[in-house]
Amino acid sequence: MGSDKQNKSPVPTVLIVDDEPDILELLEMALLRMGLEVRRASNVSEALQQLEKSDIDLCLTDMRMPDGDGLEVVRYISIKNLDIPVAVITAHGNAENAVAALKAGAFDYLSKPVSLDQLRALVKSALKLPQTNGVVVTRERSLLGHSSAIQRVRELIDRVARSQAPIHISGESGSGKELAARLIVEKSARNDQPFVAVNCGAIPENLMESEFFGYRKGAFTGAEKDRDGFFQAANGGTLLLDEVADLPINMQVKLLRVIQEKKVRKVGATEEDPVDVRIISATHHNLAERVQQGNFRQDLYYRLNVISLQMPSLREMREDIGEMATQVLNKLNNGSEAVKFSADAMRELVNYDFPGNVRELENIIERALALRTGAEIFPADLQLVPAESFVGKTNFEISSKYPLTDYLDRIEREVILEALGQTGFNRTAAAKILGVTFRALRYRMERLTITDKDSTD
């Protein structure tokens, strides 16, 4: 294939694989109108021969054919390590085949009858994929550390970035789930398209549908003009559903339909609009357990969890803590290395368990910079909370943990009030300490009826 690469036409070539002549004709006409070269194959055997001989830039394959199925084409491209995105055409409503194709390494899928708008969007996105030519691009955002745990995450990010498959990122709070999502987008074909991050736990349930899907003028009181939702804002790009486990069941049903149909209906609208959005979801909860408990739909779980990415906790990267702490310190100190950790301070950091992970590490160091009195940070400046203090508090409060929702609300209220107290009730600063957006903090304060009057309590 080396000679093919050297003599490659500047016009991208698409291989279409289907045993139905009318489908081949429809696809070929649409692709030719886009200015692309087209090659045909009517079965799996012909497709593999074309892939072996020719320099193909994109492959579109039907799922069912006389001598096999489209997954064989997907696996062949993966096994041969060919730099060719492949999309599978599935029967309408066959979610199992779509998920199987994505898990096998397909770039994306299309449902029959094929929507020409969706076809064009898929082709444009696929042909923008960066080539895996060994060139490393240095970016400001990166995952710190050299431990085997974080190296595995980096390798998986590089692989999944080239797919359109939904990705579910799990991991403890503060472990860098959103950063991982942004790195996936940066390495993908959608890196110049919108990236919309949504905290599902920060949206009131009665506003969810209009926030996600938008609304038409007059759809409800206060809807004075048409408005796009998160899906429309992310069209052509990526939508991050952070804390997806917090979605109520009725919203899960609507989200599943949008993911399957790739269409959105605004509140108050009668027609649906096509959307081209890659979904990345994240949560610190165990979604599989939520499914077993009946709090999360199994069908939605399977659609979101096509590719799974587990972010390691900082405790699993203990050998990286020293280097990470130094890098964070220098970054917060505007690149200056004038301030250092004392040996005792560094020892305490390395031995600390970091329940809040990387986000907590950054907050601790930022606070230590403000508290230090010289060019060295000492243990007292870190103000680390001993692990036994958490244990003692749990034992003390064990009899007041029921009902669970009331208990969790009390804990959340205490933590928010503590952050507000540290910042003189500056909500922006408190949100930063808590690691949430200002909007999320405002919503939680409203839900827990926290007002400025509480500052005098």
C-alpha cells in the first residue's frame, strides 16, 4: 500500500459496501455530489480485497451481507491497523448492532433509511480525522504524572479520540474526568467544533427538557423567543454530560431517543431537527450499580458506556504526587520556582490520601501559597485533614444518617456554608473552592435554601 500512498489522489476516496444496488446507487450519488471518489463492493469479500489493494480514506459498510456482516470489515481494518475510519449502516431501530459496531472500532453508524444530511455530516467529520503519523502535538492541557495508571489513560484517550463512539468516563470526584474529555476532543476530528459541558446535577428537573433540547416561542410562560438547547449548541461537536447519574428517569428516556435517532424536538415544536453530536458522559457514581438499583435505565447505560475510561485516583498514582505537586506549585506561582516545598511538607503530601484527588491537590497548594510566610512551604501551610478525623465524624453521626436524603442535604449544606464562610460569602470564590461552577453553586444554594442571612448564623 506504500505505492498507493505516494500516488494518492488529492480527492478523498470512499469505499461503500452493500449488497443492494439501489442503496449503493444512492450513496454513490450523494458522495459524488460532495466531490469525492467512490469505489463499490457488494459483499464482504470484495470489500476486503478493495481495502487490501486500494488507498481508501473512508469505508461505509452495510451490516448484513450474503457472505458475512459489516463487523468483519470493521475488525479487518482494526486488525490490519489501517488508518481508515469505518461507519456501519444498520437496520432502523437496531441499537444492538450499532453498539456492537462501535465496540468493534467503528467510527460511527447510520440507520436505514439513510438520512443524506446525517451521511454528509458523518463523511465531513470522518475525513477530518488527524493522521496517526507519529507527530506529537504539545498542548497546554495535559494529564500529569508518569505512573502506569495514568499512562494507560493517555493511551486509551489516543485510541478513542479517533472514534465517534460514545465514551463514559468514570472516576472519583476531582480525578480529572472533564480534562480527559477535553483531551479526547482536542485529538479528535471535532477539535474545531463546539464543546459543550453540562453538569446534569445542576439543572432543576422542570427545566431539563428545555435546557437540553431548546424551545419554541410561546411553548410556555416566559418563552418569548425561540431558543436552542445544549444539543443544538453542540451540533457538529461534542456534548459532555457530567454527573450523568443525576438525570431523572423521565429525562433518561428522552435522552436515549435523541442518541438513537440523532434528532431533537424543541419544546413546543412539531418537527424534529437532525443533530450531529458526539456524547461523552462522566460521573463519580457506579452506573452499573445505579442500573441494578433501578435508578438508571439499562438501555441508556449500554448506549453511553460503549467505550469505558476509568480515571485513577491520586492514591493509585502516589509515585507521581511529588512531581505533580511541584508542577502545580510552579504553575500557580506564574512559572516561578522561587517557592519550594520543605522536605516535611512534601512527605506529608505524598502520604496523604487525597479524597478530592487532583482538584484537592490544587486547592491545597493554592491555599498553602497564600498562607506561607517565606520562600518555603511547611506542613502547617498545607492544613491537611488527618484521615482519622473523617472516621471519627462518621462514627459520631452514624445514628443521624437516616433518612439518607436528609442526611446528605445536611452534609452538603454544611460544606457549602463552610466554603462561603471562608470566602466572606463570595459565591464565585466559594464555587472555585468547592470545584463546581457558579451556576451549580447557585442552584444548590436555592435547593438548600441558603441565603446571605446564613452568613450571620
